[in-house]
Amino acid sequence: MTRKSAAIVAAFGLAIILGRAVCPPDVAAAAESVRLKNGAPSVDKLVDQFMQALKDRDKAKIRELRVTEDEYRGLILPGSVDEGKPRQHYNDQASSYFWSILDTKSIYNEASILNSWGGRSVKLKSVSYRGGTKKYADYTAYKQLELKVEDEAGNEDELRLGSVAEVDGVYKFISFIRK
């Protein structure tokens, strides 16, 4: 991306961001019904499911491990404020824009990860969070997963993934965007 196009995207994003406001009570009440569906009961189980899907080259399963548009726009995005702070309300245009950026980047990273790692038999050695963990208003984030793996020949490598959200004991990837 050129500097000019990056500046245009940033300006557009800023214009949309300015449309946000503190979440009104009726929107906050509606958000209570949005929960993560079909997630894992722990980060470890989520990573296990991811590793199996990767080994199987199962693009659909990998996609299922990530939040849906409804989950992102109704829970993650408005709840990404410090714990105890009011949820943010984004108009449809803004939340759609943020979802499209996250989803598009994640899809490209999913493809890259599958291309590099798919079908490989690797053993998981450890899981760490390069960005640490943080409690937000509506969820806990496990930021920037880093998986240490070992291949059949004993060579160690690392697989960097995006962040994970935990809501009421259910875990899903927010994205596969690697920083």
C-alpha cells in the first residue's frame, strides 16, 4: 500500500470513527444477547482445534474458529473499551467498515498460514501471548498468540497468530492478523 492510499484509508477510518458515541441503554441491552457461539472451552482447546484444522488443511474449520461478523460488530467492537467504561456505539457504516478491514486481513492471513503450515505434522511446544492479556468491558483478550512448534525432524519454529477473545468461558479468535 502506498503512503497516499494508506492516508486515504486512515482518513476514511477517522471520519467513520468520529461517528461513534457512548452506547445508549437500548443498544447495551441488545448487546447482552450477543455471545460467542461454537467456540472452545479454553485457549488450549481452541489452539488444539486450530492445529488439527491446520494439519487437515481445513479452511472452513479455521474460519469457524474466528468470530463472526455479528459477534465482532455486536460484542467485540463495542466492548473494546476499558473494563467499567460504557460500551461504544458505532453506526452501521463504521462497524461494517471495521469488520471488513478485520475480515479481509484475516482471510489473507488464513490463506498464508494454510499455505505455509497446512498439512504439516507439527507438535505444539508452547503458547504465549506477545501482547499479554487484557480485560475489556465485554471480554478478555489474549493478544497476539505465538505458538512454538516442532516438526518431525525436531526443528523448532514459531507460528504467529492474532488475538483470542474469551466471553463467559467461550474462546474464539478475533482475527488471524499477525503483527
